[in-house]
Amino acid sequence: MQREHLVAPSMLAANFLDLRQAVEMVNFSDADWLHLDVMDGRFVPNISYGLPVIKDVSAICKKPMDVHPMILEPEKYIERFRDAGADVITVHAEACDHLHRTVQQIKDTGAKAGVALNPHTPVSLLEDILEDLNLICVMSVNPGFGGQKFIYRSLAKIRRLRQMLTERNVDAYIEVDGGIGMQNAEAVLKAGADVLVAGSSVYKAEDPVEAVRKLKEVKAEVFDF
Ligand code: DX5
Ligand code: ZN
């Protein structure tokens, strides 16, 4: 079975002095979503950007905005992320004491609800909440930084998750985030991913539009469970 996949460039790897250009690249290219990484220096050991930047970006972004808060207590900011223009909000399971409530909170704003799993967090954690999710983000690096190496054991995790979704007939995206480029995109898609997040391999490429086009063109037969 051949599935249509989405490509979501991560603005974290863009030149912050040229954010307009970074967003226009997404508008102009085959990119499906713009991925926005929010870091608080607490949940992850790095600080990126926050609400005012997302809000300004939303004024010129013509594609859906996929916001990935890597922050503690994300429930405090859900409505504000939505007001700033988020179409998808993906919180970390590890950062939520009441994940079910936070997922409902995201849905109540009208945004799509996603849950991200760190490399050490098993997909079984989502067993009792799967039907409520619009997206599951498998982190294929430890969150906090762009440009890290893809953790290859994530492939087995993506496969397990695809199998769970198929068995339970749940229609949620599997997004994979971290270290993705042409060297592994086919394997990630074959394992069952729907959304490829790509920071460095797009924005650090000589021609980001072309880098997106290539990621979009990768063909992968998906094993049907
Ligand atoms: C990592 C972020 C990623 C990051 C991906 O903490 O969640 O979205 O920007 O960047 P690359 O593709 O360079 O690994
Ligand atoms: Zn991310």
C-alpha cells in the first residue's frame, strides 16, 4: 500500500534573522505544514522562541502550523498557542500529569491534538488514549536541539505504533521528528510514518525548496498489517 505523506519543515533550523524568508519558503514549496518548536529551558535543556514569534509567523504562513511545545505544564498555554495560530498542538506525554485532560483541552480550542513521545517512552503509554488523538509524534532524537543523529531504534517504534493504529482502526497521523533527511526518509515512511519533520536537512540545504521536493517525492511501500 502506498500512502501520501506530509513534509513539515522545522523553523528551528532557519536563520532567525530571515524568518520571513523561512516562512515564504514553506508557502512556496511542496511543504505541507510548518513545524514550530517551542522550548522552555526546563523540559528540555534549550530555549528557542515562543508565542509572539508564532503569532507573527501566522500572519504570513499559508500552510497549517504544527506547534510542538517542549515545555513543562503545556496546559497553561494551549489557548494562547491556538490564538497565536496553531493548527496542530503536540504536547509531550512526559510533561503532562493529566494527558487525557490536556488532549481534550487542545481539541476544545479547535486545534488537532497531538502527543509526542521521547525516545525512552513506550507507545504502550498511549494505549488507553489512542482514540482521542489526531497525531502521535515519535521523537527520533532526544528533544531540545536540531541537527542531531536519528536514533534508528525509532523505526521499530513507528512500526509498533502503526500496527496499533491499524488494529484499532484509529485514524491519527504518525509524525516523526528529529534527524530526518534523504538518508532515512524512505525507511521512516516504510515503517509507517505519515508526517516527516525536517529541520537541518531542509533549511541548511543549499536549496531548501528542492530539499522539500525530494522528501515529498520519496516513495515507500508500507507493509499492510
Ligand atoms: C528537536 C525538535 C525538532 C528539530 C528537528 O527537539 O523537536 O523539530 O527541529 O531538527 P532536525 O531535523 O535538524 O533534527
Ligand atoms: Zn519538533
